[in-house]
Amino acid sequence: MFGDDNVARLLSTILPAMLAVEITFEPHEVNGQPGAIFRDHDGRVLNTWTLDVVDGRIQAIRNVLNPDKLRHVGPVADAWPLLRQASELQRPAE
């Protein structure tokens, strides 16, 4: 994801759903850049974000969701059920 408007739109859209399904994140240096590690309610790793920051503003977010690339961070969760649950929470009621 690139561009500060797109980043702001993404964050305002997904963070409420993530909080609703008890996903937490901790600021962390990822590959030498500012970022975050996201965890499920049991503390298992879901994904990481790396932030490209220019002039104090987030310009891009790089996401790693592949469990094989996350195992060195800690025990890895199955992210798909939580992503589906968060997605369902974002859908308007019928």
C-alpha cells in the first residue's frame, strides 16, 4: 500500500475490526525499519507490518502474512479465521 491517503483509509477501516476480534499489535523494528507485530488473543504472530516513513509521514505499509516467513518471530497463528471474522464485522447488516 502506497500513499498517505491510502494508508489513512486502510487504518481507519481495519483497526476497529481488528480490535473487535482481539488482535493486538506492538510497535517493533522489522527488517531495520519501524513497524509492528500483530498477534491473536493467545499471543501468536499473525503478521508484521513494515512502515516506510518520509518526512514523519507513513508513505507505505509492507505486510508479511506468510507463516513460513514469520516463524522466526515466534509461534504463528492461523490468520485466516480471524481475517474472515474481522471482515464479517465490517459488512453492513442485511
